[in-house]
Amino acid sequence: MKVIRLRAGKDRSLLRRHPWVFQGSIEKGKADPGETVRVESAEGRFLCWASFSPSSMIRVRAWSFDEAERVDEAFFHGRIAAALALRQRLPIASNAQRLIHGEADGLPGLIVDRYDDTLVAQFLSAGTERWKSLIADQLLAATGLTRLYERSDSGVRQLEGLEPATGWLRGDGNTAVTIAEHEWKLSLDVAEGHKTGYYLDQRDNRKKFAELVRHYGCQSVLNCYSYTGGFSVAALAGGAQQVISVDSSAPALARATAHVALNGFDAERHQALDADVNQTLRDMLKEGRSFDAIVLDPPKFAPTAAHAERAARAYKDINRLGLKLLKPGGLLFTFSCSGGVGPELFHKIVAGAGLDAQVDGFILDRVGASPDHPQTICFPEGEYLKGLLILKR
């Protein structure tokens, strides 16, 4: 077993069971991509078993902190079984859910979502790439399914020195899937959609939005960065009479329109607007328009903390415009999925937007990802999605 020796004082994160070791923390040692290594402190004390990635700034990802444990077939069987057991205990009102959530499930770099009878996996680290075939077989055995599609096309793989990889790993067939979420239906294509095909992390927030639209009697709703219209369907289900979905992707908007029909809503209640969100907000403000509820769910503005300052300006601008477009007593559901922007910073950004807009609001709720995207005590980076639900004064 190859050994990675850390510099003096660089063992603190592993002692706290944080699974990452960065390049600058390593004193000596190397291995092949994805190879399992023994990680030791500067004094030679065992810290963890981990996968090695010679191309990544995250040079080591911990598999296990138990010196007696071996990273083998039984190891992956146990981790997958534990992840599935957790999901079985969660109240998930859908036939689509996240089954494996990387570090939170003790499998760094592995994302697995289930969409009805189809599994979709992302192998985003050198370690999971090395064990890909075994993991694929064990996933199917554990779920009883026969179809597994790979969506390892995230830019994260390039940082690992890995080429993008997509296509059927096991089974084949149509990549279009229809899923049930709460009381409505949604469709996706696992070969083409964002991430693994859809944003399952917003499932519970869409349900909450539908309930609040109904409770507050919101008639007009603006859904910005709408993608395929999940929040738009939720708004219509909540009784909204006018819903506008704004996105810069025509195919996504076409699917949003299809979702309106799929769920039996009147097409006249929904408008799909292919446009830049920021410019649209400015234009609507000039036109004197206003809305009972607005959703701001933008893409990742800050992939790392280094991008936080630039991202803060972008978040502040759209939230300022959104708050100004809201009617008094209106609802703003605003999100950040940027790992480089923490909950406290996001709150400060939205507060600054309120000051610039000269409006105030009550924070009705703080939300995050659905529980099948778990966060752990030892890995705060897992809290990537954060949202504020604001009632404008």
C-alpha cells in the first residue's frame, strides 16, 4: 500500500473527519490516479484510507477513517447499502430521488440519481473512476434495476485529469423519462438535461412554493432561470393565474410549456419567455409591471470562494430588481447554489439588495436542498444550496 505523508500540522482537517486533503498539505508520496493510499500524519500516525488524484488540487479524498477497514468490493457494497437505507427512511413524495450524494454518503466524487426505472451516475473523481465498473454492478444489484446511464460530463472531471464520459453503462433504451413529484408530473431526458437530468434538490422547495402561492393567493408569478418550469408548475398548482417562465434556453422552455400541458393546466395561464433574466427584470421594471411572487433560482455564480465577490454583485443586482418588482405583501423565493457563497453571506447580499431597492421584508423561512441531498457535520461544503423566502413589507 502506497503511503501519503502530510506536512506537520496539516492533519487537523482529517482528524475532524473532513474528507479532503489539498496538494499543499502533502509532504511526500504519490500514486496512480484513483489508487487507494494510506494517509499518515507527519509523525507517521494513520489518518485514513483515501483515493489519490495526481491532477487535482484536492489531491486526496478519504474513503475511510477506520484503519481496520479495507477499500474493496465489500466496502462499496456497505456504503451503497447504507445510502439506500437512509433514503428508504426519508419521506420522499416522488419516484425520483438522489441515492448517493458524494462525500455525505462516504463516497467522494460519486453522484447517483434515480428517475423511475433508470439510474444516472456521475463519476467525478479519480477514485470513483477507478472503481466505476464495480460500482455500476453494485448499484444495479442493490436497486434491482437494469438501466444505468452515465453523465460524467461535469467540468469537475477535467480538474481530475479525466475526460468527459456519457452513455449507457448498463442496459440501454430511451433516455426520456417521466417522473411523479408530489401531485404533478415532470419529464426529462437523462442524456441532455442539466446535472443528471433534473434539479431534484429543489423538490421540497417547489412543494413549499405551491403551498404558499395558494395560502397568500398569489395570482401573478415570475419564475426566473426557470429551466424546465418546475417552480412554474408548482405556482399553477397553487392557483396562480398568470405565470411567466424566463430562461435563455429555448429547449428548456419548450419542456416547461409541455409540463403545463402534461399537468392539465390551461396554456393561457403560462408564458415562456426566451430572454436574458437580468435584462428582462430591468425591462419589466421600466414598464411598471409587478408580481405577487417571484422565484430567483440562478445558476452557480461562484463555484469557489475565490469567485464570491463577483458573484455577490450578480446576486445583489437580481435580488434588488426582484424586490422592486414585487407588490407589497408579495413573495420572493431567492436561491444561491454557489458553494463559494455561504448562508450568512447570501443573507447579507439579499439585505444589501433590499437597502438598494429601499424595501424591507420578513424572512418567512430559510431552506436548502431536499433531504436526499444530505449534509453532514464534518463536511460543511455540502451545504451548497441555500434559499430565503421573503414576504415584502
